Amino acid sequence: MYILTRVDNQPSKLTDISFANLTSIYDKVAGQSGSIDIIQPFQLPSSSISIPKLKLIGNLSIRHGRPMSNSSLSLYLNELEKIEGDAGIDAYLNASVIINKLNRIEGNFLYKPIGDLTPADFPALNYIGGNFDMQVDAVTSISGIGNLNYIGGNMYISGSNNLRDYCILRPLLSNGGLKGTFTATNAAYNPTAQQIIAGNCSQ
């Protein structure tokens, strides 16, 4: 079964969307779990999308166009535990993504909040099968990814003039959980993986 939802350009008429009883998304053609792709037009006012019972999806993509000054986007995936493909969060001002039970991303993870955004925490996330690319502007802490114990590809952190502490990553790097390379760039402190492992993880 296919579900197509179309939202026309009438921003004053759409604020909240809820799929309260949706537990799974399946792509019969591909024979695999379906995906979620969310794009918020810049005209849309403050809004929320809630899919509280969904536990498994194929890919997750969240893209938020440049909003009005009072615009915000909130996404509630309260029970989501696993993403079988890639995840991408490219959100703008005041965006809030609640996925507190997500513990596994099989593919790549791009996390790219834009503007004055408090980043979502991922307290249960412990496994990323591919690359982890974290491009942040105003972040002072990366404690929200402190439970990561496996990254199958490379890890890349870039862009915050306020970020000085990477000690939360020391167990991941010391135990060989990162299978690729580690790169920190354009931040207030840009240590190498060897410096973090040696304890020179903050400045």
C-alpha cells in the first residue's frame, strides 16, 4: 500500500501532523522498509510532526528551508530504534528532533544543524555502520553522542568556534570503535584521534 501526502502552499492552514498509530512503513517495490523525507518550506509557520509508534525505517531525511523569524519545526519519533539505511538531519532555526530511543543507523549519518540551533541529543545511539559527518555552527558540547561505540566508516566534525572538548569520544577511539579516520576542523580546538586517546581531548 502506498500513502501519498501532498501539502500545498497554504502555510497558515498547516501546523501539526500526527500519525498516532503508524507502526511501520514498507516499500513493496523495493522489498524493504520505507523511508521518511521531510522538507519544511520556508513559508511554513511553527509546526510539528509526530509519529510516536514507529520503530523502524529505511532512510531518514529532514531538511528545513530558511524559515520566518518565528518559525520552528519539531519532529517526534519517540519509539524509533533503527534506521536501516542513511540518516540526514539538515535543519534550521529552532528545529527539534526527538528520537531518544534511536540506537542504530546502518548507513551514513549526516548531522548538519544550521543557525542558532540547540542540537538534538542521541542518548541511545551506539552504532553507525557508515560515515558520521557532523557539521555544526554553534555547538559547545557533543555530549549527545557519548554512547557511540562503533562507527564503521570515517568521523568528521567541523564548524563550531565554540567546540573545545572531545573527551566524550575517548572511549570510542581508545577501544577501536572507529574503523575509519577521525577529522576535526574549523572548531576552536581540532585534535587528532591520537591526541584524544592520549588524554589531550580538551583545551
